[in-house]
Amino acid sequence: MIVMKFGGTSVEDAKAIGRATEIVRGRLKEHPVVVVSALAKVTDQLLAIARSAATGDSKTALQLVEAFSQRHYEVAGELLAPARFTQLREDLGRDLGALNDLLRGISAVGELTPRTTDQVAAYGEILSSKIVAAAFSTRGLDSCLVDARACTVTDANYMRAAPLIDDTNERLQKLVAPLVDKGCVPVMGGFIGASKAGVTTTLGRGGSDYSAALVGAGLSAERIEIWTDVDGMLTTDPGICSNARRIEVLSFDEAAELAYFGAKVLHPATVLPAIQKNIPVYVLNSRNPTCEGTKITARAPKSRHMFKAIAVKKGITIVDVAAPRWLQLDGFLKWIVDAFARHSVSVDVISTSEVSLSVTVDTNEGIPSLTAELAKLADVKYEERKAIVCLVGENLRRTPGVAARVFRELEDVKIHMISQGASEINLTFVIAEEDVARVVERLHRAFFSDRVSDMAA
């Protein structure tokens, strides 16, 4: 059994869903379970609609829903024969009516809570899974719709719910496994779940990848396929460097580092359930299904190259904390860490000495209140418009002189921070945002220009 997840661009319209149908048809002997995202951009549209309703502008919200509804009806109409479309339109209409009622309620109270945000956002996957399941059936695949909310059990941390693994696995074995055994192709929405009380939740943005990994782990899948609109994970962002190339194989650790530090193809949490069950994950292109994509495994084979990829994370702020009065006193780091936790400011990169600390954060919301507290006992300053550059590769563990080779290429670039993680598979440094393009292009040319294959000879 395999799990196949199709992202928003892979189900964005009738043509894309048609391609997905043929890809699944080619995997029927492997007993696929299909997880789908909302149609491309739909989640953003739903959240915008919810915000309009919360301002009391129910008229605008309902007008936006009308356009949203029409898009789904048009996609379904292109895919289905008239009789089947009429049947599905009634089903979709009930969902859209419930969405309208929800928006009216939001408008009446003038408040958008995390709980109602999840209820609104869930409609993207609810609708897309119904359309895809119907399209499969019309095209000769024995498909069966599964409501993800009946399978993915989570806590009640709305907008970023955590799955309850044991409960989810039990539901998957009870509801989905028998369908696979009967030769059916289960189709379910990603991103969404429900609390034990049955209230709709979401796993956070990008959560459809996570959903697929949870399903794969819960059903002990042979592999998990993430179908998107690129040929796999690339050596860097092609928007920055046009010579970016496909990575053939990554370890789970490498993929997690790249995802955390800016690679957008894969959601960081996706790898976690797969790691626990040692299930390989493939990142594939639904527009180019013959491409082998990127394979992510617990341990990648030895590469002939020092680095696998360069990730970039912009919008970074450096916070510098210096407290000479703490010299030779215990508790400096604990005091700093506790302050960051109290203000819900998470840290990406850290560099420290006995009485000073520099960290990077990717949000500015909690920084003013955080620095005000820290300033009571330390000198604090922060610098915005910075970027993290992270070079990742398992070979860093075994290669001397890595930093020297990297920074030799950047002699004229101001480096604000340098860090190498305990895993020894990444070298990370911080630069000004304006330097990102030239730095990445220079490093990519130095370390990737002669690349033919990742695999060692």
C-alpha cells in the first residue's frame, strides 16, 4: 500500500485533476490511498472571506463565496457527466450553504476565533476531496470518499492542532484499511482533522503533507508520494538561482534541515511520522510524472558532493543581548531562554558566549515586548532585514575545512552570525537580505556547477 498526496497545484483545475487520475491509475497495483489539498489558492481565499465576515461586511464575504463556489462548480462540471454532476452539485451545495451560515454567524458576532477559522478553512479540502473522488469514479477508478475528520484525531489547539497518534492510527485501521483491502481507492482531504469532541481542526498551513505522512505511518505504507508542481527538492530556490538542480536522494535529517530553513517544497513536520516508521518519502511532479523526483530516506547513500542544497530564509531579525553584570554568575542562559518563551518568540540560529547572546527570529510581533523585558538586566539591540543561508549535506560530518572553503567565496560579504548545528549536517550563517542573490549564486556556482549525480561513484 502507498499514500499519494496531491497538492493544490496538482488539483487546481479539471486538467490537473485529470492528470492526477491517470497517475493514480498507474499505481493501482500498489493499492494507493489518496490525500488531496484544497484547489490552489483556495485556503487563502477562505481566510480572506472569513476576515471580511469578521469585520461585519457579510455582503462582501458572501459575494466572495459566490465566486469561490462557482469555481468549484465549474471544475466539477468539466470533469463529470451531467447526471453525476447534478448529484455532486447538490452535495457541494449543502457544504457551501453551511459555509454561508457560518460566515453570517461570524459577521453577526464580529469576531473570528481560532476555532471558527479552522471551520472555515476546512471547506477547501472538504470540497476538493469530494470533487476528486467523483472524478476518479467517473474515470473508472473504484474510489471511495473518506472524511479526514473521522480519521485524523487531534487536540483542540485550533489553527495548529497536534495529532493524537494512537487514536488516529486506530481510526485509520478501522476506517481506511478495510477499503484498501477491498481494492477501493480511498480519497481524503489533507490538512484537516477533528478533536475528540468532533470539532473541526486543522494541522496548520502546509498540513496536507503532514496528513499524508500520518496516514502513511498509520497504515504502514511502503512509501509516501508528495505530488507537487516541481521535479523534486532542488539544490536551491530557482527564483534566486536559475541553475538550481534536482536532488536525487536526501536523508530525513537533510530534508528536515532544508524544510526548516526555507525550502518550500516540503512541510517540515512531514518527515516526522515517516522517520518513526522508516517509510521513504518521494517528492514528485504531477506535470512531469516520468521524472524520478527526490527520494527521502532515513539514511541517504554517500554522495560525491560536499553539499546537497542551499536553503534561504528571509525576513529574519537578529537580537543581540549583552549582560556583563552576569559575568561568572549562573543562570544567564536560562533567564534569556525563559524570556523568549514568555513572549512566544521562537529562535532559529543562536550564537553565545558567557555573557552575550545573539539569536535570529522570524517574527517581529513579540520583539518589542521581549526587548523591553530583557533591557531591564541587559543591553539589547536588534537588526531587521536579515536572511539565513543554510548549506546542508551529510558529508559535512566527514569533510575538514568546510567553513574555510565556503567563506573563501564570500570574502567581500559581511557575515553577521555563523552557526553549525550539533547534527553536523548544516553550516548556517546570517547576511543582509540584499546580499542573498549574489551569495547564493556564488555558492551554487562554486559547489554545484559540475554536478552530474548525487550518488558517489
